[in-house]
Amino acid sequence: MNENPYSGLLSIIRGKDQSSDTYACNQVIGRVVSVTPLIINAAGLELDEDDIIITTSAGATVTVEGETAVFGSAVFPVGSSVLLLTPDFQKFYLIAGAN
């Protein structure tokens, strides 16, 4: 059974790394490179949809309008900055636009 991705996010927000008793939360500013497919450059990495978990604060519904990704009420045009959280630099939680 797959783990709910939001349980990992909850561990990050609470400040506890789920794999140990230490506290860990890496905040990373990324830049939207493409919306179809979604690609964000962050922490020296090119992240695609497999690397990014979109949180409900960013919006659950994803639509594309030209060169802009719309996540619920959040709008991320190509070139915009976004805030990501990551516990391990493997999976990144898209939190909000940083602009």
C-alpha cells in the first residue's frame, strides 16, 4: 500500500524527519521553467512531475493557460519563483509562489 504523500508533508511541517529523531526541513526556492510538462529548477536540480508533490495550499486542480500553470487559485507563470520543502532532496513539496 502506498503511503499518503501528505503524511510526509505533515512530518516536515511539524519539524520532525520521519526517518529519525532529528528535525529537518529544507526550504528551497525554485523557478518554473515549463508548465507542459511541469519543470522547476531548484537546488541545482531539474525537477519534473515525478519529483514534485503539489500541496493543497498550492492548489489541487492543475490547469494550463498558455505558459502559466494554475494550481487552484495559485498562478505560476514560466519564470516565476516557487517555494518548495524537501526532507531529503528527493521529493519536493510545492508550497506556494515566492513572488
